[in-house]
Amino acid sequence: MLEGRQALDMALDLARAPTLVLAMRAQPLPPDVLVLIRIAAGCQETCRAAVSATGRTPSVITEACIFYLQKILFAPEADSHRVLGVRPGTPRKTMRDHMRWLLRWLHPDRNGADWESVFATRVLKAWRDVGAEGRQGPPVQEPTAQTGPIPSTTHRWIELPLREESGVSHRRPRLAAIIMAAGVIAGIIVFLSIFPHNQRSISSLITGADKVAAE
């Protein structure tokens, strides 16, 4: 039983109307191209299933498959995926199966044609290219530039001591002034106890001490 008939029907259509080659090259590959590759490689089981499904002779089916592979997979502009008969994103195991069946078809022991040797070289190159991609991990995402505000790197434990030290530096002059005023007042009190008759001079001294304390 065939895995699918889409590729086989396209190959038979191309064999009947070779002018369709450009249109088919522009289309994505059908998912069951491996059916054509197996028939071209001489797989009797697949060929019998194709004969049963289409009613065509084995020679007609084989020639149609080979013609499709030559014109579509090995077109001059075909990339590595198309040469292997796969679509991008195909699992590596499936690509390996395609590569093995293609090389079995193109093996020089079959008939030694020059074009088969050229196509075999393209298959090996395509496998090196696409097979290497299958071993790679997911692409690494490049870091994007930060568009928001840049976070502050200032540490709280540095700011607070500086602020406290700054406050202390402003309080020291006032504390010195209060101590000085207290000393002046104490001196005035002592002076009054000794010379109580000089009230006007003493009052002016008290006013001056208050001004110093208020600065």
C-alpha cells in the first residue's frame, strides 16, 4: 500500500506534459516524495503498490518517477532541502532516510551514468548542509537593548550615614553658641551678685547673649 499518491500523480502528470516543469518547480514539494525515490531506487514492494494503485506498468511508473526527480529535485536552482526531497523543518531522521534511498538510486553500480554521479555529489553536499542544521539547538536569542529607565545603583546604607553626618555638622555651631550664651549668663549672674547697682550695663549684656544664642 502506498503512503500517498500526491507525488506519484504529479510524476505521471509531468511525464505526460513535460511543459509543467516550471510550474511544478515553483510549488512546494509533496509530502510523499520518498515514494518516488524508492521506486527509482528499485524498491519492488513500492513499485508493485504503485502499479496496483494506478494501473500503469512498472516501466512507465519507474520512468515517470526518475523524470520527476531529475527535473524537480535536481533543478539547477534547487536548494539543499529540495535536493533531499524534503521541506524545511523536516525531522533529521526523515532527511537521513531520503538521503539513503537517493544514494541507493544514484549508486554507480546500478548503471554508472555520468549524471547519476553528479546528482550523488549534490545529495552528499545537501546532507552535509541540512544535516548539520538538524544537530543545532534552538537559536540563541540576542539580548535586547533596555528601553526603560536605568535602575539606580545607589545603596541605601551609603546615603544614610552621609545624611546623618551632614546633620551633625549643622548642629555643632548652634550647640557651641548655646554653651557660650550659658557661660555669659552665668558670668552675669555672678557679676550681679557682686555689683547689683550696675543694672543698665547688665541688661545690655543679657540682650547680646540672647542674640548670640539665636544665631
